[in-house]
Amino acid sequence: MPASTRRPVAQLTPAERIEQVFLISQPQLRTTTRGDYYIAAFLSDSTGKLNGRMWQASEAIFNALPEEGFVFVKGRTENYQGALQMVIESLRPVDIREVNLEDFMPITDKDIPAMFSRLREIITEEIKNPHLARLARAFLDEQDLMRLFQQAPAAITLHHAYIGGLLEHTLALLELGRVVLPLYPQLDADLVLTGLFLHDIGKTSELDYDLSFKYSDQGRLIGHLVKATLLIEDKIKKLDESAPEPFPPLLKNCLIHIVLSHHGSREFGCPVLPSTPEAFAVHYLDNLDSKINLTLSEIKKETGNARWTNFINALDSPLFKVRTKK
Amino acid sequence: MPASTRRPVAQLTPAERIEQVFLISQPQLRTTTRGDYYIAAFLSDSTGKLNGRMWQASEAIFNALPEEGFVFVKGRTENYQGALQMVIESLRPVDIREVNLEDFMPITDKDIPAMFSRLREIITEEIKNPHLARLARAFLDEQDLMRLFQQAPAAITLHHAYIGGLLEHTLALLELGRVVLPLYPQLDADLVLTGLFLHDIGKTSELDYDLSFKYSDQGRLIGHLVKATLLIEDKIKKLDESAPEPFPPLLKNCLIHIVLSHHGSREFGCPVLPSTPEAFAVHYLDNLDSKINLTLSEIKKETGNARWTNFINALDSPLFKVRTKK
Amino acid sequence: MPASTRRPVAQLTPAERIEQVFLISQPQLRTTTRGDYYIAAFLSDSTGKLNGRMWQASEAIFNALPEEGFVFVKGRTENYQGALQMVIESLRPVDIREVNLEDFMPITDKDIPAMFSRLREIITEEIKNPHLARLARAFLDEQDLMRLFQQAPAAITLHHAYIGGLLEHTLALLELGRVVLPLYPQLDADLVLTGLFLHDIGKTSELDYDLSFKYSDQGRLIGHLVKATLLIEDKIKKLDESAPEPFPPLLKNCLIHIVLSHHGSREFGCPVLPSTPEAFAVHYLDNLDSKINLTLSEIKKETGNARWTNFINALDSPLFKVRTKK
Amino acid sequence: MPASTRRPVAQLTPAERIEQVFLISQPQLRTTTRGDYYIAAFLSDSTGKLNGRMWQASEAIFNALPEEGFVFVKGRTENYQGALQMVIESLRPVDIREVNLEDFMPITDKDIPAMFSRLREIITEEIKNPHLARLARAFLDEQDLMRLFQQAPAAITLHHAYIGGLLEHTLALLELGRVVLPLYPQLDADLVLTGLFLHDIGKTSELDYDLSFKYSDQGRLIGHLVKATLLIEDKIKKLDESAPEPFPPLLKNCLIHIVLSHHGSREFGCPVLPSTPEAFAVHYLDNLDSKINLTLSEIKKETGNARWTNFINALDSPLFKVRTKK
Amino acid sequence: MPASTRRPVAQLTPAERIEQVFLISQPQLRTTTRGDYYIAAFLSDSTGKLNGRMWQASEAIFNALPEEGFVFVKGRTENYQGALQMVIESLRPVDIREVNLEDFMPITDKDIPAMFSRLREIITEEIKNPHLARLARAFLDEQDLMRLFQQAPAAITLHHAYIGGLLEHTLALLELGRVVLPLYPQLDADLVLTGLFLHDIGKTSELDYDLSFKYSDQGRLIGHLVKATLLIEDKIKKLDESAPEPFPPLLKNCLIHIVLSHHGSREFGCPVLPSTPEAFAVHYLDNLDSKINLTLSEIKKETGNARWTNFINALDSPLFKVRTKK
Amino acid sequence: MPASTRRPVAQLTPAERIEQVFLISQPQLRTTTRGDYYIAAFLSDSTGKLNGRMWQASEAIFNALPEEGFVFVKGRTENYQGALQMVIESLRPVDIREVNLEDFMPITDKDIPAMFSRLREIITEEIKNPHLARLARAFLDEQDLMRLFQQAPAAITLHHAYIGGLLEHTLALLELGRVVLPLYPQLDADLVLTGLFLHDIGKTSELDYDLSFKYSDQGRLIGHLVKATLLIEDKIKKLDESAPEPFPPLLKNCLIHIVLSHHGSREFGCPVLPSTPEAFAVHYLDNLDSKINLTLSEIKKETGNARWTNFINALDSPLFKVRTKK
């Protein structure tokens, strides 16, 4: 994506004219002492947050606002009681697809297009089974989905919790699969690789509706495991309309089984538990990469002198920050 | 279904000619002392079990046999070492749909067509929301599925564990819903009723492949909650092709949420936990009916003098068999 | 109860003379710079809270004060550093029975006498078993207990957490029982109804001593399940002195069993687990009503734009606030 | 108790005339080939078991028999197909109070009257608080209860699982209390000692109805913790009718709290958790004695060469049988 | 230890010259507006805390500071914006062994040398087994370790959480053992006593490195149970070099088993569960003393009028503060 | 090891003279009708089991026998009531080190010396850190330990449960480490590799004493995690006597931490939970290999027609036996 030309919140000064996108949150419709409506809200990007006030407001404008979401704002900055605030002249919601997400959220420090291209390469080279290869390619070719796939974080508060995190994590798993699978020739390597590619694909839908890394309604109502199942089922149905032969039901069920069981336990939301060697392989490879990423990033995050991090719920432990290797 | 004309196993005598369906189980390909193949297996129905022997066997015939399933047998009975056995002349697998299931399994003591007709009546009369009404009707009109729905047990080892049990349990829930929902006018009664109708619809698929109340492969690999989700998703997609307006996504997600969460806890295989009043209503109504059915049937099952049943895992307790009401 | 004539805290202005009941909390005995004792405390009702100061205080007066409880206050309001405070001239604890509780706590929006009268009607009409009918009537006739029963909340922080909540919840269960029990003719309906009526009767004792919905000492030391057991045991003993025949021990034990097991699991404080069909019925009916009430009231409570409530511990989940039915 | 004069089962020979008590179990009403009723059952004592047959039986006789209980049998022994059986001429149920229990169950190897006298001595000497002393004495003076108290086992399958076990365990706890309490002068020693005396008193009721160490109906329906509470509540009510001053409610609640919480966790059936230092003291002293008794007796029980016992559920572990001390 | 001559923080006034040890915490290297480094930190002792500022600071000085630890400070006090702060002229870390710990932490109100002498007396008199006696004596003679043993708290946030707490708790256990063990003659009393003495010896190592009752790195990385095991293993190896006969492996393994299992469950970090009567004895004696100490001290800690303490995680309950005994 | 010359049990015929090692189990000292002692026991190897009788027995001979262990037997076979039994003339216990273990237990189908040589190669080539390299080499050079290391199973009932299983599993982990670690350059690869090598080294000690894959006394009393810790601590102490510089404490503690935490949760016996990235890496790599091995071997083990294995406790699930890849 091109470098952004917007003014970061942290660099704003009083009396600037502004026409750009902000993340709006906690909008409230209030009444002035004279009885007129106005809207109070926060406007933010990844560099900071300021108060916004829109004086000529109406219920209609307010109702169009998301609880939290992107808006294109025209207005000007001013000083109010020592702090900067934005006087909003007009504002309209914008779709997340028109937004430069990295202006608003942490982002991977790796190159997204390069990662995606490497992921495509591994999938293309390594998956031999024609059904799985066709399915994987069909996903790779679905541009809208892949755009979200490249932006989504891998998790909301844990490992890879930044733009591009889902792609980074998925690629890391495919790289792992590439070197680990030759050590276990009895495993169906194609199935494991396809499972690794698609295991978290349901997380893409979470970006469709909501924002700032919260679960979308659908994501919360049905869960991303089931969402991924629906995506795979749908894709296979479409493939079957044109493919030379139908996708084998056994293979489909085993693939969906991997997706539904990859969290490894009911406690973590699996409707079924791993029951094939391939499902166990995906579960432990997923854990291996996400836990190494999580521990390293948590240690890096806390910059103080302390020798231990705070207690980390997802690990059931604090981490020892002193490294034996520099 | 018409009354069966087959000879029940319990009434067989030596030297009868037999041409009818049996449940075959544990088939084994053995070799006679002369080196010829023969097949040994059990043949059974709900009244008993006898040994079967097929002397002119081949690997091809054996490989076509299910580990457990229905076969049409031609043969004759004989006495062998004091016990009755069947000399099989030919046998071929038959589809479960051609089988009179009640010849082989316990069956509800209620009238299946009457129950189904009452269920259709409640659904037709009570569900007002046009989308939900159309969806429910579409399920009611899918004859193959409804045939399985009328035969399936509600559970394999627990409550309503007999042919027609799923229908009986579902109808009981709809009757409950009919009288309980008017007490809670804030609930979306249409959504609750549709949820009650469809919450266990995924269990029908378990009869497709397998038999004698074991989970089918697909049922075990993806779970009946997710199976129901796929059925609903698919049905709505088909409806949307012809319906005057598309099924509202909010309504669809809330309905699927009810299905996916109706076991009430992750421990019992929910990928998501109940998060709407309607989902809680379905969960507790389902529990109310299934636990009352289970306790009453367990007490009835044990006919000895003992004042307490054995420990029942599903209830985490034994039951007190002495009744305050005769 | 008659409309209150007291001045709500929210309407107080400086320089009013006040003679009325307040809820006092966090009283502290302090020393002025001149070495005299004074008492600082909060005075509140359901509309607000203000500081109270009593300048001519003594250890004796202080020691008579509850940590939190009702006091009759004579004093006057004044402005102190921009806030209203009460200068207390005299104060004395008053018994909770002399207090108009709805001045101090949230209260059901239903009519308490009407609910109680309906409850009495259902019990009188529906319970046929003479022992259970006599027992229920004896409870209905115990005026002090029924007064508390009509005031108590059903729970402290969860469902029906307001004055009259226990009555409202109990009545809702009896209404449920009325329509549900005919669907299960094998259940002892009289026993279930009596169990529904008395299952939470132990919660009345919590109001005797303490206040603002905290558990009383006895309630916390022995639990409300055991408290209810003691009340039933005691009532039956008294009935047996005059009744034509003694209360059948089987019936008594099954009734107490329902009370002691109605939370359904050890985790929620049951000394015994449900072991009769009637105990399961009470447990699930109780859950059905309390969870529907809880989910609806939690959704109503949060008035912001957010589509989901906060995480609710008692439900192990947040709730989806968007309703499919208006 | 006087030495028994009955003929132990293990010493019976064919053709003896017998008039004595047996433990009858699993009685069945059967029909002879001629269509007459007869009763088949097992007759046993602590030394063995034999078949019993009553040829002139009726439904009335059969219905009067317990599923398991004591009967006075007149009959004679005979040889039937190589085994001894009893031909029963008449039989009538006898109350457990007329039975020499040690003829039928394992019994403590300590002297029961001596233990009881020592227990009375400790209680009399050590409990100073007049209310608690009066309450303890009232229990000691209730002869029927104390007779059961001296016979009851402390547990059914675990520690002290033999006649006199409850007394032995209770006395051991009082001896522990005697030496431990002086080390903790801040504890209310009188309350702890009374709690230790009465904590398992509810187990006496289990002997009233049933037999061979199974829980009675009441014991299973309400639990022995609540049963003990009812006994204490009842005793205090009776004391209050004659005592110089009423039993202090605080003291009563704290005593009952100890009883109800002494298992230490909800998982083990506590309706309330320990909340006073005295309740913790009773809980841990109880555990200390019962676990030492259990481990020593389990090690003694297994007499083989193995160095470890089998896995013991109550300890979540097997035990190491090799002793560092001979 | 001699009475301290240092100036407690609570008694400091402006413009004092100070040369003494403080506990430093949260040191930060900051930059003045002129670009010079200075160090900001807190200085504290058991009586209070004040800000410290060192104006002539360098990275080298800063890097030598612990995140939290003892430093010898030269400086003077001054008033800054109404609060006292310390202007630090020089500071150097000091070893914990040169520090009068009671100046900085809560300390037992019992006499440490008297307690240690009584502990030595019990061990010397009671342990008869020559191997165990020699081992215990070897620990008693290791001066550095015993110095830490006398200072360490028994736990960080729970029972005996003050200097001398480990000694106080260990002595209490030995006193308990002295009176309890004669009641259980089948136990190996020598093994139990040695186990009681050494069960928490691993906690001494936590004081070596760190401070203010936080776990040291080693303590956290390997746990104090394993640390104690290493200490015992090492001590026995050294004894074996000079002892008349080697320490019996059975005895060693049973002693280490007691140490490793004394928390009683995997949940509390035991690598093995108690499997000998002696291990159970140590586990329950340890619990008895620590829970009585914890409950009494928690009740004493909260001095308000409230009748119940806050919820205490380690007890899974709040405590009832009203005492039946004054 | 050289090919064995012993007569396998399965090939024995009556009237053979035998002088070879057997696994003896369940020896019992019995008395003949004439009052003489004789010993009855089972004698077995990996091919079968037969009864053994020693007629000229004494208590001394019996007491020298293990409950289960290896004995050198002189005797002859005979037919007794249709079954083969061994008449033992003399027998003496033999040390496990003199035994060809593969005669008695399942054994890896890989080449043990080749695996060990490859393991040595990886360790030598990959571990660069001089301290860790020296430590690993010291273990590799300890011949007795390495002999056990090559024979031990990796687990008793689960994955790699055969002779050579520990070596096979450890080597598989090192091969995994070799290819996975380059993907995570921030990890201390040397520490991970050393951790992988030594994580289960404590299991070797289990072979020292006992047999047929049961835990030895020490193994059960202290656990193999702590046993490994003692081995590492001891080895480092010895190295420090001669090494150019002492082993860094940080490195030692982090290595031991990996060993103690590698089961990943308290439930599986960890005294500490993983707290470093390296500890997580070892935990998940260990799981990855052992679970893939376990699932593949369980599927292979069950040879019937069934599509699913039985429920497998260690996996909390049955396995689907149908493979997508042949």
C-alpha cells in the first residue's frame, strides 16, 4: 500500500483544516443548554486520540454512526481548555476497504505482498493432490477474501495481533510444514498443508463488519471455526459445478475436521476433538508457531528492567525475560 | 409403515428357507481346513441373533460387506451343535431406506405419523415470521430428510434412544414452546420455535451411513451441531434463489447460533456459548424435556426391588426409584 | 405500601430541615483537630448519596451504628465546599420492618399484592395432595415470613435483583409449572409445585439482619438451601402437632431433596445432587425462568450503542444486544 | 455386647436345624414348574453366604422382605448339587437394633465401651463453655442415638469402614484436639471440640433404615451434613425449653457452619465453605486422621509381594507399601 | 539482631543528612531539559516511602541498580512541592546479608533466636534414626543457610508472610508433630519430623537474589520443591563422604518424596502426589498450621466494622470476622 | 546385540531340558497336601507364558524372588492336564543388564546403534555453545546411562512404548529441532537441542530396578522430571571440577526449567510451567512427535474392519482409522 498522506493525530496543532479518515468511537448524542443536539465522540488513529464535537447534529446523522468505525471527517482543530479538539463540520462512514488500515492499527514488520507471494508459491509447489490443489487455488484466486486474509490479525489479543498477522502466521505454518512433513512420511502431507492454509480462514470475516480487532457479530455468534467450515463447504460446492470429478467426501470431511478441531480441546471451542493424525499435526504445529511468536513478542513488549513479565493469561504463567542468547 | 412379514429370529426353527433382511455384524473371512474361503458373521434383528455361515465365499463378497449393516439374505436354517445357524446362499447389502427399521431396533411407543402431523400443525400455526415460516416449511417438504427425521433416535445411549425418538423429543419441545412462550412475550417466539424444530436436525445424517445407533463418520468428524448448520445454510441458499426477499442475515445468524450453542457449554461440544435470550430458552427447554424423559425411563428400565438405580453418568448421580406418586 | 412522603436525596437543597430515614454506610469515628469525636458517614436512598457529619458524637453512639443499615436522622442540609452535606443532630437505628424498602432499593415494576394474591390462588387451586396443600397453606399464613417473602430479591447480583424479585420469580415458576406439568403426567405435580413455591424460601432470612442485598451472617454461614430446609422441617413439626395424620417421611424427604438439590450441581452449593424426576424438573424450570429474566434484564440495563454487553460471569459469555424482535 | 451364640455360615454342615438371624439379600419371587411360588435369596453373615429356598411362599411374605436386611430364619440346611443351601420354613424381618451387628460386618479391633467412655471423659473435662457443654451432654445422654453412634462406620468404603469406626474416628479427633488446641490459643477450643464430636453425627441415621454400609434413603436424599444440622437444631430447640438461657444464635450458627463445611470443598458436598478459623481446624484435623487411617489400612489390606498398592481413587494415587519403619 | 540506628522514613524531616540503607525501587534514567541524565526512584523502608533524585547520574550508575533492592544512600532530604524528597549524592547496592531486614519488612512478633533454639532442641531430642538425625544436624550446622532460614517468610502473600515466618511456621509444625505423632505409633515419626523440618527449606534460596518477598529467578524457574530436593541430595552426598555408612536410598527417596508431594495436589505444583502415610501426615499438618495462621491473621488484618473480610483467593471464601471467643 | 539362542516360549514342547532366562511373575509360596513348600509362578518371554512349579522350595528361595523380574531357570518342560508347564530345578535372579531385553519386550523396528550414532552426530554438529556441548558430550560418554537410554521405552503405555522407544523419540525430536530451529532465529537453538536430548533422560532410571515397563520405586516416588534434574545437576557438578570455567547458573537453570516444565501443565506433573520461549518450543515439539507417533501406532494396532478405534484416554477421543493417504 502507498504511504499515507494523512496528518497523524499526534502531529496535529490547533487551527488546522482537516479532511481525512478517523476511527470514531463512543459517539454520544447530547443536548446543549439551549436544547440543540450535538455529537461528542473520540477520533483516533494509531498515533493518538482527541475529542470531536459536531455542533449541527441530528438524530439521523448520529444513528448512521457506528459504535466504533471509520469516518471521513471535514473539520478544524481548536484548543479547548488546554487540549486539542476537533470541530466537525461533516462526517460520513467509510467502508473499511477504502481505509489504509496501517494508519490505525499495528502492522506486521514483514512485507505483506512478499509473504503472500511466498505462500502462493509453497501451496502451488507442495500440494500434489488434485482436489486439494484445486481447492487451495480457488481460495487464492478469490480476491476479496485474500485481501482480507492479508490484512487480518491472527488473533485479537494474543499472538500475531497486528495487521498481516494472519498471513504471517499462516505462512510460518506452511514453512514449518514444508520442513517437518518429510520427517513423517505416513502423514497425508497435502491434507496437512491445506489444513494449515485454511485453518484460520474464518478470521477474515471478522474484518468485514467491525474494527479495531474486535470480533464481528457473525464471528461471535457462530465462531470462526464454523465460519471457515461454511467457506470451505461453499467453495467445494462451486468447484463441483465445474470440476472434472466431485471433491471426495472423505477428503472434505477430513479437511473440515482439521479446521473444526485445530484448537485441540473443547475448552477452546472445538465442536469435535482431533481424531486423525493430520488433525493432531495441524493442532501442534499451530501451537508451536503461535506460542513461540507469543512468548517472543511478550518479552519484547515489556521494556522495563524487570526480569519477569506480568502474568500472561494465555500462557498461565509470567515469562522470564532474561535471554540465554542475545 | 406396513406390518412386517419377515420371520423374527426368535421364532426361527431348523430347516426353514429364508429370504429376508438381517442386520449383519462382525463378518470375518476365514479359511476352511481345505483352504477355501468362507464367511462367518452374526445375523440379527430386534428379537435375537444367530450365527451365519456362507461357504462359497470370495474376497469380493466379503469386501462388500459392512462392518455392521443390513443385508438381504437367501439361505436356510440348520441345527449345528445344538444351536441354530443360518447357511447363507447369497447375500447383498441393502440401503437403510429399504429397511423396516422397527424390525431391528427399539421404537417409540407413540404413533409416528400422528406425531409428525402434530409437529407440522404446530409449526404451521405458530411460526408467523415469513422467513422462518418459509424455512421451516422447506424442511418439512424435504421428504428424504423428513423420513430420516421420523426414524432417528434423539440420542444414542441417553434420552429418547429409540426409533422415532428424535421426532418425539422435537415434538415435546414444540408443545413445551407453545405453552411456555406466551409467558415470556419479550422473546422472539418464532425464532425459539424454529430453533426447537431444527436444533437436532443434524442427527438425521447419522442414519444415512451407519446403523444401530452409532455415529456415522461424518457425524463424528464434524459433529451434529455443525452438520445442522450446513443443512440450514444450504436450505437458506436455495430459498434465496426463489424467495421474494433474501433471508435476513441477522435472523440466520441468530438461528444458527441457537443450534450451535444449544448444548449450553463448551464441555458438551458447543463452538459458541448461548448469547441471546432465545438461545438460553432453547438450551433450558431442551434440557428440561430430555432430563425428565431420561429420569423417567431410567427408573422404568430397572425393574428390581432396589430403591436406587445404578449411578448414571449423564446425570452424575443414581436415581431414587421410589415414587411419591403412583 | 403507601406512597412515601420522604424527601429523596436527589431533590434535597441546602438548608432544609430533615427528619426521616436514610441508609447509612461506612460510618467512621474521627477526631477533630480539637480532639473531639465526630462521626462521618454516607447517607443515601435509591436516588442518591450525600456526606453526613455528626459533630456531637460519642463512642456509644458510634458503636450502635451498623456498618450499613437504616437510621432515622434529624438534621439539616448545608453546602460544604460546593457539595451538599447533612449535619446530623441525632440519629437512631431503625428496624428494617419499619422501613419503606422501595425508597432505598430497586423494586419490581409489577404489583406486589396482586402477584402474591395470584400466587396464593395457584397454590390453593393446583396442589391437591392434602399434606403438601396443608404445608403450603401454613407457609402462606405465616405473616412475618410472607412479608419478607414479598420484599426479598431473588438474587443479590443476578436475576430478579430487586425488591419483590423473589415473589416475582416464584410466581413465574408457578405459572410455568401450571402449563408445563400437564405435559408430563408421570411427574408428581403437587410435589413439583410445592418445591417451586419453597425452593428459595431460605432467602427471606437474609433480609432479617442485613441490608442492601448482602447476605446476612446466618445466610452466609449455613447457606439459604439449608435455611429453607430448617424452615420446612420446623413447619412440618408444628403441623404434625395438630394435623390429622403425620406428614409422610417419604414426601418430606423428597421435598427437602428438591430444595437442597435445586442448584443442580455441587459447584453451585448443593449438598446433594438431583436424584428424582421432580428435582430435575424444579432445577430446569428454575434455570429457565432465571436465565431468561437475567438475559433480558442485562440487555435492557446497558443502554449504549454497543451491539454486545460486557462479559457476564454468571452466563460465562457476553450477550448479543441486537434483537430479532422489537 | 455378649458373645454371639449363633452358628456362623462358614461352620454350617448339612442337616442342621437353624433358628437365628441372617442377612438376606436379593430375594426373588419365582414360580416352580408346577406353578407354585417360591422365594430364592442369599443368606449371609460375616463368615460366608449360602443359597436359601422357601418353598411355601406367597406374595405377601415376599413383599415384606427388604431388598437387603436382617431376617430371623427357621429352617434346615441341606446339600444341593454339591453346595450347602438352606430350606427356609419361616422367616420374619428383624429390626437392626435387635441384631448383633458384629456377626455381620467387620468391626473395630478396639474396645467400643472403653472408647465411648474415654470420649465422654474428654468431652466432659475439656468443653468449658456452658452452652456447648450442655449440648454435648444432651447428645451423650440420648441413648438410642449413642447406640447407633457406637456402631456406625465412619465411612462406607474408605477410612474406618467398620462397626465402631465412627466412634473410633471421633475419639481420635478429640484426642488430636486435646493436644493440638493448646498450641493455638486464639481458637475457640470448646467450639472446635464440639464440632469434632458432632461433625459426622448425621452418619448415625444411615444405620436406621439400611444396612451393610449403604446409604439410607434419607442419607442419600438430604446428605449427612444436613442430617447432622437437623439433629443439632432439634437438640438446641429442646434444650432451650429448659435451659437457664437460650443457646446463643452466633454460637449455634458457627457450630452448624463447622458441620456443614467440614468436607472443605463444594466438590465434596459442602453447601458452604469453611469461613472461620475453627471450621478450618476441624476440616484439617478430620482429614489428618482419616487420611492416616486410610493409608495405613490400605497398605495393611493388600498382603501380596507388590511394592505398591493399586490406584486408590480417594487418594488419587497408589500407595508405596514398603515401610521405612517396621 | 541489634536494634537498628537508622532513621525511619516516617520520621524524616527536611534538611537532614542521611547515610543509610534504603530499599530502592522502580529506578528510571531520565533526562533533564538541559539534556543531563538523572535518576528518579523510590526509597523506602517498612515505615514509608519517598521520592529520590540523583542529579549527577550516568548510565553506568543506573545499570548497576536492581529493579528493586537495597542500596546504601548518601544524601539529604528536602521539601519539594510540599512533599519530602531525597537528593541522592551517592548510592551503591548492598548485599542483602548486610541488611537489617526487619527495617524493611514486616517481621514476626516472636523471638527469632529463641524460636531457632527451640527448633534445634526438638530436632535433637526427637529424631532418633541416626541417618535422619545426622542429616538434620548437618542442615542445622550450615550457618549461611540457617541465617536465611531464620529470615525467610513462609510464603509471599499468604500465611506467615513476614521475616521469620518460615522459622515460625516450621517450629509450629515441629511442635505439632511432637504432640500428634505419639497418637499414630505406626508412622515413622523420625521421617515425619525431618520432613516437617525440611519441607520448605527451598524457600531460603528465594532470599538470596531477590527481595521484598518476590520469588527469585531460580525459585521461579525450578520451584522451591525441587530446590529443596537439590539441597537434600547435595547434603546427603556430602554426608556420605564421611558418614560411617551411606544414607539408605529408601529413606532418602521417602524423604524427598515428602518434600516433593507436600503441597498435596498437582494443581499446587507437586510433581508427585503423596503416596506414603508420612507424606500425607506432613501435607495435612502443614495445611493445618498454615490455614489456621492465615485465617487468624486475615481476620486481624482488616480492622473495619465489617463482619466479613473480603474474598480471599487462597481460601476460596471470605472469612467471618465475628469471633465466638474473645 | 547378538541374536539370541534361547528357546522362545511359543516353541517349547514337552520334555525339553531348559537352561535360560525367563521373566518370572506372581510367584507364590504354597504348601502341598503333604505340608511341603513349593513355588508356583508364571514364566514368560515376548512369545508366550507358561506355568512354572518348583517342588523343592524354601522360604529363602522364595524371598529372593522379585514380584516380577528376570531369573535364570534350570528345569524341564512337561505336559500337565493338557498344558505345558515347567518343572524348575533351580532358579536365580539375574540383573537386567545381563538380559537380552528384546527377548522379552516389544522392540523398535529401527536399528538401535544406527539411531544412536545419528543422535551423537546431530548433537556433536549442532550444539555450538561450549558449556552445553560439553554437558551433552558428558552424557553421551556415560556408558551405563547410554546403554539404558538405548533400551528404555519412551512411555509405558503410550507413544513409543517399546525397547528403543526413548532413543527413537529423542532422535526424532532432534531431527525436528534441526529443521525447525532455523525458522526461529530468536530462539537459543543450542538450549532447545540440549533440552530435547535430555528432557526424558530420567526415564532411564526406571529400567534400573524394575521391569516390563513399570515405574520403579524411585521413579514413582520422585518422578522422572526430578530424576532428570538430579542427573543434570550431578553431571554439571562433576564437569565444574575439571572444566575451564564453571557452567553458567543462568544456563543451568534454564535447561533444568525446560526439563521440569516440558509436560506443559501442572495436571501432567510439572512442578513449574513453561516460562521461556525455549521451554515452550520443547514442550510443543515433544507433543508433536509423540502424538503423531501415538496416533499412527494406535491406528496400526487395531486390525479389524472397524472405521474407528476404541476411545483412547491419552487423546480424549477415538481415532478415525480410514486414511486419506494409503
